[in-house]
Amino acid sequence: MRKSKFNKLAVVAILSLSSSISVNCLAQDPIIQTKYTADPAPVVYNDTVFLYAGHDEDDAFGFNMKEWLLYTSTDMVNWTDHGPVASLKDFKWVTTDNGAWAPQCIRRNGKFYLYCPMPGGFGIGVLVSDSPYGPFKDPIGKPLIGGQYNSIDPTVLIDDDGQAYLYWGNPNLWYVKLNDDMISFEGEPIKDPLIAKVKGQPDPFHYQEGPWAYKRNGHYYMAYASTCCPEGMAYAMGKSATGPWEYKGSIMDGDPRSNGNHPGIIDYKGTTYVFGFNYAILKQTMSKHYERRSICVEKLTFNEDGTIQKLPFWSKNVDQIENVNPYEKVQAETMAYCAGLKTMKVEEWERNVSWNKGKLQTTRMVVTSVNNGDYIKVQGVDFSKGASTIDVCVASLRGGKIEVRTDKVDGTLLATIKVNTSGEGDIYKTITTPVKKVQGVHDLYFVFKGEKDLLDFDWWKFSAKK
Ligand code: FUB
């Protein structure tokens, strides 16, 4: 079923904000606009950032979370949406349809382990896959950590000696030593004596929840959502994976612009990044507080002694670290920014059944809910080989035009792609269109013109100038 769009007002607000954005090399905050995303859990694999995330439903009031999403990036600015990779339904022992809270994924021995908390006493489950894209399966068919230990918000660290630790908890921090199989542990869960709130003491850190274990240059870090509410992000440092933890300060102070927060920290191509979230897209439409959050990212800077320099609120200071290659297929759902669009995973047979004799094809992620004036911005596209044509793979719905522009939503027009009403049940087709002269690095805009429900957009690709 086609998902509803963000409130029209949000689209107008986004459009007016963005029409002033010209070429730049910085990330957007928030980084995802097609869905509400929370609880970032980034992990680096194969030179790519895999960002697992919670999904706040578009109509959420309180927490309304059914599944876990995946985004990837190799430049920290353009993010590719891979849709849901796991959901509450993957745990047969979970009987709620709301509660897909903050996950974390880690790789070991060629497998990917996704630790998933389900509040309401269900506990923390673990899913395993051979691929970071899934499919993920529950190998134990029961909670890994029972629900009696404040069991939300798992974070996992594999130390240099190979010992893995799983931490979690609100209002206390708990941990276990995981066994090598990553799906069982030794002993009983331990409540950390320094970060834990024991009868309100010690509580020097205002620890809330959302721990994130991280190791850098021999220093162990425990970052977490601190103070409430609004939640900030703070951290403690230790000499071992189990502490003792010493409170070191705030990574980002609580700010009325974001009732919650939740750190996720990675090192990627020589820079350390912290992810978290705010409510910026929600707040473009209403002052009410609903749990419709949006993931953000910033660079982290360290002092000589390993302490972290405090960040102001989310401030879009992440540089694009490589350009986009337009001569290879780029998924339409790869974007730095968009206005008014949604993304959706489709099964080919839903559209193509009579043409493919009912054979089940692979799934595609597509950009959908495309109406007049909506647009996609792909940042930093390297046209050093020029361009002669552009191919787009689209399924026509009512049809319309795609204007391909550079640097601004009303920037230089490279091509106008005509997508006729197919009358063929919105089958996917590749359309080739000549392109005007272009050279150098540009932000690329796909601006949709027509009435409404114009098309679904799968991928695009330029051919170099001959
Ligand atoms: O997203 C649901 C809950 O909100 C998470 O588990 C917490 O960390 C907070 O972000």
C-alpha cells in the first residue's frame, strides 16, 4: 500500500528552506527526509557506513515503532535507503506490534548480529544474517536478555582480545560478557556500580538510556543519553570495557529543540562521527511534541587526553568525503535531501505479473509519492567526463516530467525527461534523454513536474560525453 506523505505543510516548509540552498559540501541535518528515523546505530563494513535505525511511523504520537531500517553511505552526505531490514515479526515470541526500539548491529566471523530491544518486558533479542542487508533470522527463538533488567537500548563492543560485551539499560546500565557465538553469554547480567543509579546514587552523569560503547586509542568510552528532558548526550571513560567509568562531560547539552537524543559513534575514513536525532522535520509543521524524530550526524573532535570536545546543537558540519559517480547506476533513493517524497520497497511481481509469467522477481526500493514540485537533491556529482544522455528507470503512474537541474532546484536545466502515462500497469522502463553540456562537480536536482502521483523512480545513470 502506498504510504501517506509528510503533512503538506512540512513539504512547503522544506521547499522554502531549501530553495535557498546552493552548492555546498556539507551534510543536511537531519540526514533523512523521507521517513522519521530514530536511535541511530552506525557500523562500518566494506568502506561503507551501514546505518541501522528505528522507524517512527508518520502518524506516531508516542513511540510507534514496528521495524528497523537500514541506510548506507560512502560519502556521509548522500544516504541510500534500503527500507526495513528487520521487524518485530522476526521474533516469534514477541506479541506486540509496537516496540522496535534502539538496535545495534555488529559483525563477527562473517555474520551480522542485530541486537533489538522490545520494551514492555519482552527483553532484548538477537537476529543474525550473512549480509548487512539481511535477511535477519532469530537463531535462539527467545530473548537473549530477559525483560527484568531494564532491558532496552543494547550496545555491543568487541574488545581487541576478542571478548564481546553487551551493555544496555534505562535507568541503569547493565552488561554481560557475550560468548564467542554472540547469541549467548556467561554468568548473570551485572548492574554497573558507577553509571547505574543505585537509590539515586551515584548519579554524577544523569545517565538516562541509550548507551553506546566505543574504543579509541586504548580509551574506552561509554556515551549515553543524559539529563532529561530534553536529553543531551554525555560520556564516561574507562580503562577497560567494564570500567570503572569516570564521567567526563557532555557531548551535546540537552536542548529544547530535541526532547530526546541517542548517540551512535563510528570512525570512518579518518574521522569520528556521532549520530543522534532531533525533531526538526516534525517541528516544521507543529509545535506539539510527538515522537517523530530525525537522525542527524556531526564530527567529533578529541583532545590529547582522549576527552571529547563538546558540540553545539546539530549544526550540519559534516563534509562530503567523496563525489558521486554519475556514470554508474545510482539508486533514486540515494539522496542528500528531498522535498515531498517517500520511499518504498516493491516486489516486481506486484507490477509485472502478466509480463513475467507470474515469476517472483527481486525487490526494488523506489522513490514514490511523487507530486508536482517535489524534488531530490544528490550532492556533489562529478561530471568530469561530461555527459551526453541520462537514463532513468521509472514506472509511470499518471506520468509527468522530470527536470534535471544543477546546483539549485531552479538551477541550470540539463534535461527534461518526459514520462508518459504508460497505460501498462506502471511497469518499470528505462527512458534515455539527451543532456546539455555539463562539466565539473555539481549538486544534481531531479525536479518533478505534473499533477500528482506522477511515477515511481528506481535509478538513474548518465553516459559520458563521446
Ligand atoms: O526509540 C525508543 C526509545 O527512545 C529508545 O529505545 C530510547 O533510546 C529513546 O531514544
